[in-house]
Amino acid sequence: MEAVFSIWKRNRAIYLSYLNNYSVEQLNKIPEGFSNNLIWNIAHVIVCQQVLVYKFSGLETYVSTEMIKSYGPGTRPTKEVSAKEVEMLKTLLLTLIDKTILDYKDEKFITYKNLETSMGFHINSIQGALEYNNYHEGLHLGYIMNIKRFV
């Protein structure tokens, strides 16, 4: 699992660089032809990791229900994100990794509800969820790299 966690940390550091190097206006801009923006993609991966890892393990998430409703699967940006919210997302990007790794090492993930993702992946364990999470975050990093060319 060390490789999975290492990849995840590197991916999150890249996401953080977008939050640090783009203005709030750029983060919120939805370019023509796109259905979302930089900030939505970043908030989305935070939320999806929590749902994928915690909810399907029968545990409480570290993000609010409101955040899940705003950024979960099937959502789109509905409002502009403020500078204060950007700062909160910066914190969540990194702190949730440490919490998840600690919870994993403390063996808090005892059960896992089987899941078939929208991409057709079958997940039936916490290890599978963590591995799929890296795939999912990689997809959204690709979307971000495309969107950034237009902001």
C-alpha cells in the first residue's frame, strides 16, 4: 500500500499547485465547451475519495453532507467558490491523506460494500478503493490539465 499512498500524495501535491498558482477567478472559470472548472474538479476528487473510502466502508466521512451534495458524482458547479473556500480545500487536500493513512494503519476499514463504478470497475475492498481512487484522481488531473489551457 505504500506505493498507492505515495502516488496519492504526489497527485494531491499537483492539485495543490493549481490552488496556489491560479487566481480564484481562474479557478472558477468554466471555459466554453466545458461543464466544470478547475476548482470543481479538485473539490470533486476530495469528496469522491471520502465517499469511495469511508462511506462504502460504513464509516463517517471527514467532509460535510453539503460538500458531498455539491461536488459528488453527477454534480456540476452551481456557484463561485470564494477565496476562503479555496483555503479550506487546500487544507483538505493534504490533511485527508494523513487521516486516511492513519485510519488504514489503525485497521478502521473492516468491511466494504461492493461497488461498480460508472467506468465499470468492480471494487470490493478498501485496497481496491484506494487503488481506484488514484485512477479517478488521475482522470480528473487530466481534465484539469485540459481546462487550464483556457483559463
